[in-house]
Amino acid sequence: MDDAFEVLDSVAGRLPPLQVATAGIAVIRAAPGNAGQIKRVEHWLDRALAQHPRSPTVLLRRAELRIVQKRYDDAIVLYQTILKTNPHQTIALNNLAWYLSQFKGRHATARTLIDQALESVGPVAAYLETRGSVRLNQGDTEGAIRDFKESLQQTESPKTRFRLVLRHS
């Protein structure tokens, strides 16, 4: 992991900061990063935000870092910030729906958000999986199973298959 950050540090001046930060987040996702590595990713994200202050992509990456850090409330705020200026940003809709349902118990709000994402882009596997999870949290097992099955028809996902097996056992 230290080797990966040495490489990132060596290219940080030549590549866009968002690209370097995204790679840093991927490394931290693969193996938990230390405080210094997280600080470097924060620095790259700060530089990217300075270059592109209205970029939802930069805020999405910052939210992703907050999730890796298990700072879910901060990630929720970032997704809400994105949606204030980009109300149809489907990644933010999907992720906010997931975290509101899983960590805040705000299932009805989550359902509205994920339905908006699905209306916007159609039945995307990851979004169907989120809606299935929200439905489970709402007690709608049959609806959840339908969403999980439809998601699996598009993309094989061990996580979705596991959820489906649990509902059938």
C-alpha cells in the first residue's frame, strides 16, 4: 500500500488531482489506509475542488472517502449537497437512498430517492439492488425479491445473490 501511494505522489503533479484522488481512494478501499494516506487523498480532493468548485464528481469522491472512513453522516450531507444543485444526479440519489435507509431508518425518503434514480435511467442493476434493500427495510419482501431477481438478470452479484438466498430460506 505504501508503494501505491509513493507512485501516486510521484505522478500527482502531472495528473489531474481528481484522477490521483480517485486512485488513492481505490487503494484505501483495497486495504485500510493510515491517517497520512487519507490526508493525502483529502489534499488531492481539495485541489480538485479548487479547480472545479461545482463538480459533483469531486463531491462524490469525497463522499466515497467518507464512507471508507465510516463517516456516514458526512457522506449523507455531501450527497444532499450534490442534489441541491443537481437533483437528477443518479449516483447521489442511489447512494443517499442506501445510507438513509440503512443508517437513518428513513425508508420512505430513501424509496422516493431511489425511485427517482430508476425513473431517470431505467432499471440499472445497482439501483435495483438498492431499491430491493430499501424494500426489505420497509418490510416489502416480495418487492425486494423482484428487484434482486431483476438486478441479477443484468449483472451477477454475489451480494445480491446472498440477499436473495436469505429471503428464500
